[in-house]
Amino acid sequence: MSTRELVVLGTASQAPTRQRNHNGYLLRWDGEAILFDPGEGTQRQLLLAGVSPWSIRKICITHFHGDHCLGLPGVLQRLSLDGVPHPVDVAFPESGTPYYERLRHASVFQDRVDVRPCPVRSDGVVIDGPAFALSAVRLDHDPETFGWRIEEPPGRHMLAERLDEAGIRGPAVGDLLRSGSLTANGRTVELEEMSVERPGQRMAFVMDTGLCDAAVELAAEADLLVCEATFASADQHLARRYRHLTAGDAARVARDAGARRLVITHFSQRYPDVRLLFDEASAIFPEVVAAEDLMRVAVPHRRDGTVPG
């Protein structure tokens, strides 16, 4: 069975705490993984989480504040040390290229990994592959910041009862999926008769932003939304000043976007207990998880009830 889940590596914002490492989020998507915003200590958090760096094939950086990128040198050097044979795409705002280059070559090491920079200058698809498309949308923050969206293409959900009635079984089901039509028991059967469209799964990553339409656009119908909730509503003036979201803001983004599950994170050190933020968000959007370091959060099953795979 394939695995799709978020592994939370760190949940702190600008300053880490005794309980919270700097940012870091790894999305396990079947046989590969996408690493988002590796802050300081990410390499060790991967070890504590029991995640092999070998699974990382893409790294996405929203912006170049230190809590979102200072773990990049260690991760890339670890991949080189391990001799990872596959290429690793690194997507980041093009305006931050000088910072990317400094992080990429931050110290002396034997550079053996095929790192492929993917600088982003505008909204749209950054990497389009058979398993999913990775898109970026500019958020409201300084320096320039992009949120990320993973979207699987739609597929088909086969209807067992109709297949049985048509006498289509075993390898013939795969033949029908591949060809779109099949002759069975003397008649031609079309794929559309035997199936319904199965929406692809979607994940959105919204970090460091003021309230904006772009956040809702990124999160539209997301099965899993990871969203910053730096402040409580009582400190809304700080959220507006520094262009961040409150827990209530994050919940409203999820609600307005039609998301299914919300993970709030990127907590200010002023909140040693995030129950306040959880309560604030869950009053608006019930399906919410307050992230904790090393927590794993499953991507919900497909909307039609089938399991990814």
C-alpha cells in the first residue's frame, strides 16, 4: 500500500524553543518525498523521525528567511555524503538566487549529488510530472515568498458491479483502463461506462504570509493544507505588522478554500502551549491538527473513499 503523509520536522517560527525545532516539513508521496522549508537542525530531525534522506527528490523553499532555509546546506551535503544517485530538484524564489547559491556552497564538501535548481519568478507550474504537478503562487510577505501546491492528475475509479455484469475481470480491467475501450462478450465496452472520474489528491503549503487571496487559491479543495498560524487573534496587530497569519486566519483560509484537513504550525515562541491556537482554529474549521515536532499526519483518503495507490 502506498503512503501519503506529512512528517513534521519542526514547528517553530523565528526562534526555536526547547520543544520546537525550526521549520521543516516532509511530504511522503508514495515512493518519494518533498521537503519543504528546511530550517536549522532538519538533518537531525530527519534522523529522529526515522526518515531516510534517500527518499528526498524535491526541496521547496518558500523564501529566504533563515528559519525556512538554513538547514538546506546540511541536507544537500548529507545527500552527497550518502551518494544519492537520483537528481534532486530545489525550487525557490528567483529573487533569492544569491542566497540559494551561498547555501548551496556554504562549506567545503565533496559535491556528488545532482542538484537541479528551479528558480521561480511567477505563479504557475514549476515541475510537471506523471505523479503530480508542483505549482507556486506568490504570497504576501517580504522577502518575496511563494506557497506550494501538489496536485495529482485525475484518474478513474472502476465500478466493480458494472465490471462484473459486463464479465470484465482480472487483466481485462487493466486493458480497459489503458485502452479506453474493450470488446467483452460480443460488445464494445467504454471506460466511461465502467468507471467514474476519481479526483487527484491535492496538498497545499502556505507559509509566512499576510491575509491574501493567493493563500485561498493555493488551498482550493486541498486534501491537506499546511498553514502558518504564527499568532493568536489577541496578537492580531503583530500578525498584520509582520505579514503573518493568526490561527483564526489559517482556519478561515481552510474553510473558504474548501480544504479537508488543516495542519497549523510555525508558532511564535510567545506561546509555550499551543492549545490556545488550536482552540481558536477549531472553532472555525473543525478538522484541524496543531502540529508537533516529529508528528505524522496522514493525507485523507480520496474523496470517493478509495485509498491512494
